[in-house]
Amino acid sequence: MSTLTENKKKKTAIRGLGAALVGFAGWAVLLVVFGMIDPNILKINNILNLLRSMAKYLLVGVGQGVILITGNIDLSIGSVVAMSAMISATLMSKGIPIIVALLVALAACLAFGFVNGVLVGKFKLPPFIATLGTMFCARGVAYMANGNRNTDAISTGLGKEAGDAFQNFFYYGKTLGIYNAFWIAFVIFCVVFFIMAKTRTGRHIYAIGSNVEAAKLSGVNVFMTTTKTYLISAFCSFVVGLILAGQAGMGNMEAGNSYEMYGVAAGVIGGISPLGGTGLLLGAFAGAGVWQTLENGLGIIGAPVGIQRIVIGLIVTGAVLFDVVVRQGVGSKKKAK
């Protein structure tokens, strides 16, 4: 029995790695194609800006990707992003120290992640319905944080020096020649990748996505594991909110709109199955790169926004369709045996 389980794990890992590598290959092809159309796309400054802009998609891709692997979804991501930006920026614009503002915003985001985990893992609400409800609630909190209006500039409360320090740390500053926003996202990606690949929690997440009933019989605490995935998603959304606040120098109530779908797109493009149980977070990295390169490249060559959305939508749909076809093919082979 253990041999069969190990073989299944190896096949799943190989398939996930293959899908991720296809994503990276697609990313490389896109860069080459866009570079041939407009050489400016491959200039170092544009690549650095692309990596910085990609950071937010990478983070929501990691958060959503972990949840997709369990066979669930988180529709509250974008609203939690807005809540993080609004709460932190509101407090900082009123002179509250940065660390206090960030801790308050973090607590609020994690609270929503915990509620999502309880609703889905404990009370068995369909994740679409549960997180749709918390999506509206989190957006409501974002609106209420500063009295239904965007915040003043962060520097008005913190002062120019502290305000610039916050913005440089999360968005405009560089370390080793690369924007800090990318480094922040990359470090979080590496930590979550390690959790998924090398820890018991990661194994339990895959087990739930493969077969939740079998996972229960194996002793997996489905409620706790599901809650952990939503907490990871909430933390990633919290950081994205800070990046957006750092970029704008203020909080915007509409920040994070559709980011939950960007997370799905990043994961699915990179081979994370929306049906659960398969895929590597490495794929979310590739998917975020593909998404940002498409957005960046199509924008530079002057493609209308509508065309950009159609192209990306077709790619996402194609990736999901491919996953379904592959799964059906695998299922047919098993039945034939």
C-alpha cells in the first residue's frame, strides 16, 4: 500500500513539475516574441519594472494556489488586499507608528483568513459561498476604515522621512539592483514552497485535495489544515495591500479589485489544478510571470485593454480545459486497468 502511495506521489510531483516547466517555457517564449515586436521590452529597466509589478501577482498566486491544491477557492483575496491597504494607510496617515499600523492590519487580515477556514473547514460551507460572503465583508471594512473615502497621503501623518521609508521598503527601494517588492514576494514564495514541499502540513494539504475522505481516515485534521491554507492566503493578501499602499503612498478603497481571479490565473497557468490535489507552487511563479508579461507586453505594443483581457482569459480557460482533459485521460486508463 505504501509503495502505491509513493508511486502516486512521484507521478503527481512529476506532472506538477512538468506543468511548471511548461509555464516557464511559455514565459520565455512570450518575452522573446514581445522583444521581437518591441526591443524596449527586453531592456533592463523594463525587466526590473516587470518583476516589481509581478510581485503582487506572485503573492496572490501563492495564496490562491495553496487553497486551489486543497480543492477550495478564496474569493475574498482582493477585498482583504484592500482592507490591508486601507487600515494600514489610514492609521499611518493619522500619525500611528508604522509597526503598530501594520500589526493592526495584519490582525484584521488573519481574522478573515481564520473565519474562512472555520466556514469551509468546520461548517463545510461551499468555499465559493463562504468566501463570497467574506469578500463583501472585507470590502465593507476597507470602505469604513477611513469613513468611505480614500486616505490622505501616508507622509501627512508619519512625516516625509518615515513615509518615504515605508514606500521605499515596500515598493520603490532596491536591494542588489532589484526592487524590494519582488524580493519580499520571492522570500514569501520560498517559505511557502518549503512548507508545501518539505513539511507535514504540505503533505496534508495535498492529501485533502486528492481525496478528503481518505485524508480524514489517514488522521489528517481537515479543519486545521484548511484553516492554515486560508491564513496563508490572508497573509499574502496583507503583504500585497502594503505593496499597493507603498506604491500609491496612500490607501485606496478599490485596491485589489479582481485580485482573487489574478491569483487563480497565476496558479492555473502554472499548472495548479483548480480541481485539487496536483500542482506545484513553482507553477504559480511561472503563472505570475506569464500574466505580468502579457499585461506588460500587450500594453507596450498598444493593444486595447479589452484585447489584453480576452487573451489572458483564453489562456486561463485553455489551461483549465487541458487539466480536465488530462485528468479524464488518467481516469480512463485506471478504469481500463
